[in-house]
Amino acid sequence: MQKQPLPAMLWDLNQVPLQDIDLNAVRSREDLFYMVAGASFIEIAADLYTDNLIEYFNDQPEIMQWLVDHWKFEETRHGYVLRDYTKHVWPEFDWDRAYRSFYVDYSAQCTQEALEPTRCLEMAARCVVETGTATFYQALSGQASEPVLAHMASLIRADEISHYKHFYQYFKLYREQNPTSRLKVFGAIGRRVLEARNSDAETALWHVYMVHRKVDNNSDKTDFKKMCTQFSKQFRQHYPLGMAAKMLMRPLDLPKMVTRVVEGPVVKIAQRVVSGNRSQHKASK
């Protein structure tokens, strides 16, 4: 069925009109259920990463204030609106139970040791994460058959783009203070891209799956992995690979001629990452 053009939306993430959700357009969409519920887990748990980053940048009051007042606030707000959407559309799903079990696993993975060895490289890694989340929500907006969800995803994408710009500006600041080679920046980007293939998104989706399918943590994951593969194939149709490639390459500050040469291979790398990320969220948060 062809998706109808979305009507003009006058609301923002502070006042999502749950009563206007077209339940007939979304209730049976298992792919959207998993993506929305899983993303809500990761976004709400952003406070863990915020605490790690605040400790890492504890002598930088401007960065610390932005992390708390803007990044943490907006990330958790994303999670709460996605949670409320999930509970409204799929009330039979025990969201709270699934989130509690997810948080136990996720908090063990989200540690200070996972950060890059220098502040400049950590900001480059943050750019990778925000690339993943911004492009994820753009694809989710395209895949959503329900207008309220599509608009929500579009608004969240705008926030993630703003976060990317902030982290990129901080990256440039640290690079000017302590010149860092492109090779080291490339290494930080590559490490975070590789992590995306075994990301926290899979942890979130698994905990959604366990509660939804009524299985336990020791259950065989064959059917779960097949489901994720199927969702990934659907998702790739809407994923903005060119946008992802440009955002990933920006911290490298390559000459324009070199950028044109390597953009194609980077697009292919991004395509492979999509196959293993967020059922492809992050993107890790």
C-alpha cells in the first residue's frame, strides 16, 4: 500500500499527540515495534554515557553544561516519547520489564574504559555515533507507515544532526589545541564503525524480543537473528548511505579531490554497517 503524504505537523517532541496515532497503520508492523521499542531503551539509557563523558571532560565547564542541559536532556526526551508511543500502540508489551533487564546488561557495557584515549579522538568517535543515530531516524521516518511516528522520527533526526555539529566543533577545537594525524582520527572512526556491527542496539532488540516472545536469556537466538536480518533488508531501502558517508568522512578533513575518490568505498562500508546495526539506533549512544 502506498503511503499517503503526511499532513502538516504543528507539534514538537514536547507535545506528541498520541491520540492522533493511526493504529490501523502501525499495530501490525512488527518491524516498527522492534525498532521503536529498542530505540527507546538506548535513548533513555543515554544518562550512562553522559556521566562517562562528564567525567572525561570534567575540567571543561562549557562542554559539561552542554552535555547535561542539551545532549542528555534531548536524548532522554527521545527515549520517553518513543516509550510512550510503544506503550500506546502495543499496550500488551511489558515495556518496563524489558527495559529493566536491558539496563542491567547495558550498564555493564557502557564504561569509562570504552572511551577513546584522547579527547580529540573521543569527539571524532562521537561524530560516528551521531551519524548512526541521525541516519537511523531518517530511515525510520521513511519506513514508518504511520504519520505521527514518521514526524517524530524526523524531529529526532534534527536533534541528532545538531548533536553531530556540536561534537564536530568540539573535535576541531581539540584538534587545533593538540594536532592529531588523519591516521589516528581514521582509527577512532574505524573502531567505532566496527563496534556498530555488534552494537548496543542488538542488546536492546534482544531484550524486547525476550519479553515479546516470552523466552529467556539462554534461549537459542537463531530465530532472533533471522528476524533482525529480515528487518535490516527492509530498512536498507530507506537508509541515506550518501549522507552517512559524508558525515563519517568530515572529521578527516580530506581535500575535495580525495573526498570524491574515497566517497564510493565509504558508502559501501556504510552499507555493510547497516546490515549489522540497529536491526539495523546510535548507532551506539
